Amino acid sequence: MIDPDAASAIDDVLRRHGGQRDALVQILREVQERTRWLPRAALARIAGGVGLTPAVVEGVASFYRFLHLAPVGRYHLLWSDNLTDRMQGSRLLASELRRLLGAPRGVPTADGLVSIGYTSCIGHGDQGPTVLVDHRQVLTRMDSLRVIELAELIRARVPVDDWPSDWFRVEDTVQRADVLLGSPPMRGQALRATLARGASATLDELAASRLRGRGGAGFDTAGKWRMCARAPVPAGGSRVVVCNADEGEPGTFKDRVLLEREFDAAVEGMTVAARLLDARLGFVYLRGEYRRMLEDLLAVLERRRAQRLLGARILDVDGFDFDVAIHVGAGAYVCGEESSLIESLEGKRGTPRIRPPFPVESGYLGQPTVVNNVETFCAAARIAESGGAWWAGLGTAASTGTKLVSVSGDCARPGIYEHPFGVPINRILEESGATRTQAVQVSGPSGLCLAAHEFGRRLAFEDVPTSGALMVFDETRDMFETARAFAHFFAHESCGFCTPCRVGTELVVRRMDKLADGHGSVFDERELHELEALMHGTTHCGLGATATNALRDTLARFRPAYDRRLQAPSFVPGFDLDAELAPARRATGRDDAGAHLEQRG
């Protein structure tokens, strides 16, 4: 049975979404915000409201880590487990908080007061250690004193809204601004320029700019939009414009800053795309860790509607109708991949699609769909305003414009650095106050790990491509442990759809843990190389294929970190073989010498 208050909350959410099946993830998330978790009785009521079976609804809910099928504490705290947070002591702080509150890891205390766990990254690596509170608010810059005070507040059952306000302060850490972060607010300039120039000519300007997608793949933006414009639209449908604000790559937070400072520009870029593509429907897919921004972003959308910059008859032009809805994610790294994101928008598990067809041909609900990230849409708006030649004059010939880079880790001034493409990595390190740096992880765990002799290389598609992150490691860091942490991240975040990724990531973790426990041998390196080759060639989507990049790069560039763990000349098992035979000995009643196995190191 479900209690009357929960039933009323569910029915209210269902009414607001019209019982639409494709809104299922939003319905589940919004119901949970009012009920704190999703018991089966609640799932069954939701299933009836959207016309699905309870099994299907539970299958969707079980996919997302921020949807809870078991109770959580009245205070639900998730420490960011990104490697840079760990480097700042997050795990020790989390353990101390659990000790103070008598809280086991990941499950509620006996009285249901608090649950304390970890989540992979919450996109605030410039001001950690950080904690996500009830999936809605973020505590920044945690330290031992704050942990003690936090425990006292929780024991006293002080409401979260009454906690010290400075604990929730997210500082603006833009260290260097250029044309995206340093220009006047975008309040219709790009739309007016597009209308004056015409849709076809504006698309030509975008092509002349040679803008490439800022999400990491670097696909030609104008080419992508042209393919969508050519794709036939199903009867009664529309082309769709989607802004991917699900930057789940650990160490990346530049889109978060753009959402905070330049959401007008992102929405204007989407609206320009809508004009060029004749699209009427748009979505911003906001990562669940950024839920705290939702009300502010909705207010921007409402203001733009009031200013005739969004909605029906934009700028009083007949037929220029385009509006944007915000879909909040529920904790799934794989939804950063565009087809997984579209599955989630449709209220499904975020499993990557088989392609072709590509989203520009058949995306959201079978309609031609353009998916670009926040930075790309901001850039497109500036290009529509100022022209393609202006943008092409920035950066390099193959990598035009500027690039936002999130810098975190062992540096004095973490934050956002906007530079024209072609900037040397060592210049950003110098600006960020990084010293004695031995390694830089570019683009998060799925990117490229560079050693000190490579810091003269340039951030550009023709040299070192980047989705927008530099994680800095000084000489005190163990690069084997860095790769091991990334291996655990990918095993935790695998969507489980394909066997190579689901099993392969777990096998890599087990092998790395074996080395960490002192059971390494020369044979383990061969196994690691084989796993790395397997992962790169057989996974269902690109995210799985990049899961062993850090392993590959650290093996090649930081051999001593591995060599001291791979010295045994013969195979060393990672467990006690004789102990594994104990159940068989008990079953047979034997304990003689022949029933034991000698284990040689």
C-alpha cells in the first residue's frame, strides 16, 4: 500500500506531465523529490499513470543512480569521489563524518536520520572537496572543522536551508575570459542578425567559421546542422534542438560556469539553430548534479519568453516558434553520449543506440535532432552575431575560435581558462600556478595523459584535442593510483549494455587492485595490455572504448609506477588458493596434506 500523501504527490506530478511516457525519468525524479525514495507501490502507481508495466518503470528507475529503490536518510549526503577531491582529503573527511554520526557507508543509519555515500563527480572540481546534499544543493570547500559542525547540525536535525549560507557558496573561478566569457550578455543580438541575414546565409557563416563541436568529438557543426536540415520530418513532427549540459567527465566544469554566467547565450544559440533548421522543440539536458541551478535557468527561459526571444512568434516573426524545456538527469555518466541522452529524454534507460540511423536523421521520438553541448551553442550565437570570418580569425586554421578549459588538481589557481585554440599546455599550467608538475590528464579519465616533456604541445584538434579539462598532478602523485582510480570510475559508470565494457572494466579493476595489494607479476602486464586492446576494439559505444585510455597512457609514460608492482618473475595469485579449498575440505571431511595446495610466490 502507498500512503495518501505519497499517492497525492504522484498524481500531481503525473497531471503536470500529462501522463506522457517520454517524461518518465522526470516524473520519477520529481516524485522522489517529494517522497525521498521510490517503493514498488509508488512505481506501480506511476506505471499506471503513464501506461507502462511496473516492470518497465522499475527497470528505468534502476538504471539511474540518483533514483532510489530503497530508503535513504532524511539527510542524504554524497561526497564527490573525483580524484581531485580525493587529493584534497575528501575520503578522510567522509570517513570522519560517518564516524561522528555512526553512519555506515551508503545506507541509512538505524534511525533513518542520515545516509552518507560517494558519487563519481559533481562538477565542482575547482572548489572541492564537495558534497551533494539531497541531490539539490552543493557544499563546497569542506574541511575538518566544517565536518564537525555538519555532524552537529545533523544530530540536531537542523533543516538544510538553515545551514550556514557560505557553505553553499559556489565561487566564480573564471581566471581568464575571452570572447565567450568576456562579451556583453546575449539578449537577442544573434537572433536579429540571423533574421536580417537569412537562414541560409547564416548557415554559410557558420560553415565559414569552421566551428567544431566543443564536447570532445570535434564534429563540424555546420555540417551536422546541414544533415539535420536535409533529413525528412515525420508527419506531425518537428526537428529538435538539444543542448547537452550533462558534462559528467570528471574534472570538467566549464559548461557549469557557462550555465551560471552565459545561459542566455546558450539558449540564443539553440534558437539560432532552430531558425536554421525550422525546429520548434528544444531541450536542455541538465546533469542531475546541477539540479541546484534549475530554478535560475527556468527564470532565464521565462524572461526570454517575456522579451519575445523564445516561444511563439519570436521577435514578432510569424512562423518563428521555438521553445525550450529543461530535462534534469538522474545520475548516469553514459547519458553524456548523445544517443544515450536521447533515450533518457524519451523516458527510457540511457542505453546507447546502435547507429545508423544517426540522431540528425532519427533522434528524439524519431525526429531529426541536433545535439550539441553548451559551449558549442554559445559559440554559434557569437558567430551568428559577428560572422564566420571573425571566429575563423581566432585560434588556428584547423581549430578556430576559443576553448574553455577547466583546470583542477595540483595548482594554486584552479578554475576556467578561456584561450584561443593553439595555446601551449605549459602556458595554462603557468597561469594556474602549477609547479613541479609531472602529468596532466586532458579531457578527464577518457582523455589523454601527458608527461612533463610534452607540456609544450598545444590544445588543438590537430595536436591535443580536448573536451575542456586539465587535471594537474605534481611529483608527489602516484600515476598508477591515478589510473587505478579512473579504472574504478569506469567500472562504476558502465551502463552494462555490452559485455566488453561491463565485464572488461571490472576485469581491469580487479587486475589493478591485485597490483595495488602487492600481488603483481610480469604476467599481469600482458593481461592489462590484452584487456586494453579488447576494450578499444569491441565496446558498443565510444565511452567504453576510452575506458582504458589512462591505463594505456600511464603504462607508456610512467613505467616506474608499474615496474615496482610487476617484479615477481612467476605468476602471483591475487587470493589464497588453499583457503579457497576450505569448503571442499569441510564437505569431504579431509584435512590431510593431500587436501592442501601449496601456494608459491
